[in-house]
Amino acid sequence: MKKNNFFKIEKEETTKKYGKNHIRNKILVNLITFARSLGAVAIIPIYALCGSFAAGLATIGFFATDFIDGQLARRLHVESFFGCLLDALSDKAFGVICLLLLSTVNPIFLAVIGLELGIFAINYKSLQDGNNVHSSLVGKAKTFLLAGTIVGGFFCHAAPTVKEILNYVNVSSFNTLLELNPTLLSTILAIPTIGASLYVAKDYSKKAKEQTKSKELATSSAVEHSKVDEVPESTRPSLDEIAKQRAELNHQKEEIKKAKELKSKSEIFHDLFDTDFYLEHKNDDIKKLLYK
């Protein structure tokens, strides 16, 4: 009963603040993002049954949802941690599946897959360390380049169809290029993406190390300030005072431990979907989502 009242109150407050269509808009945006997850499954039969050209057209549509959901989320003010996580996982799943399909005709795309999984591993480790893993400008540029490489990769292996369509609309400028070996064409497209992925992996790894080091320095500094040995002998506390300070520190430690208790399921559910919570904590330690 209490849980029902909690969600009822939350719904009423959300409706009052953002309007009656807020929840509907949030569902709509997340469904657009989820369509990209479905695309990771749908692209396989599309490629197998309809060929590279159809797969290329389909990937354009699915990649477009990545731009649309982000714009709508900000415009309609429906951002959330759930949407953010779903977006990241959908991007990665759809990209890797498309690259696996392309690797069946050109093994160079296996290198791109390896780098994508490497970047994912770096970010996952950074998340475990409590760091901020928001995509950087170079990361977004790499994602855009990757999308172009995947779409272009499919079209490269459907060069005759592409050439026929372009000639039909009186565009013959690409005829010489499209007559090249499809594997060579897709390799040319993949090389810049490999370079960008290497740079992004290095950039994310560097930022993760810097954030971890910053936390370690802060902890080390706190320990150094608490050392009794650095206090001048004339002002050193007595044994009774040391015992009192130790008891106080133990008490503070217990309070901190209590403060890091896991949230209840209803609280986690609320914070996953709540826009205000996301806007307030999107740059914080991801553990704020799970711990009080």
C-alpha cells in the first residue's frame, strides 16, 4: 500500500511539474531507443534475405533513431538514467552485430569489433571504480564515423546496385570508385574508424586513470592530515585524547557505512526513470543510483 501511495504521489508531482504528457513522452522516446535494440536482431534476416543494399538502407534508419531519441529527450525534458543506459547498450549491440555481418565479407571489421569491445571494457571498469564515463566529443565523433563506416561497408558490397541507382538519377561521378574491388573499398572506409577507435580507447583509458588517481590522492591527503606523527611534540594529544579520537573515527566510519546502504527496489526504480534525479546526478558517481 505504501509503495502504491509512493508512486501515486510521484506521478502526481511529475504531472504537475512537466504536464500530463510527460510519462507518455518518456515512453515514446525510450521506445525509439529500443527500436535500435530490435534492429540488432532484425538486421540479420534483412542482410541474409535481402542483401547488402537493403541492409545499408536499414542501418541508416536504425542509426537515425540515435539522433532522434537524444534530440527528443532533451526537447521534451524526459532524460533519465534508464534512457541513457538503454541508448548506450543499444548502440553497442547494433554496431557489433552489423560489424559481425560485414566481417563475413571483409575480416578487417573484426579489428573494429575488437576495439569497440575494448572501449566497452574500459568504460565498464571505470564504472566499477565509480568514475564518470560520459561520452566525450571525440567519442561522439568516433560513433558518427563508425555509423558511416557500417553503412558504407554494406553499400560497398552492393556496388553494382548503388551504381545502377546513381546512373538512373544521372550521377556518374562515382562510377570509377564503385568499380573497385568491394573488399578494398570497405577496407578504405574501415581504416579511419580503426584509427579513431584507437584514439578514443586511449583517451577514455587516460581519463579513467586520472579520475582514479585523483580519488587516491584525495584519500592519501586525508590520511596524511590525520597522522599524529606530523603534529609537533608539544601539541601532540594524550593517550586518552587519542582513544577518544579513535572512538569518534570508528563512529564516523559506521555512519558512512550506513549511508552506503543499498536503496530499496522502489527507490532504484524511481531514480532510474526520474528526470530531475538524472539531471542532478548525471555527472556523479554512478553508484549514487544504487546507494543511499
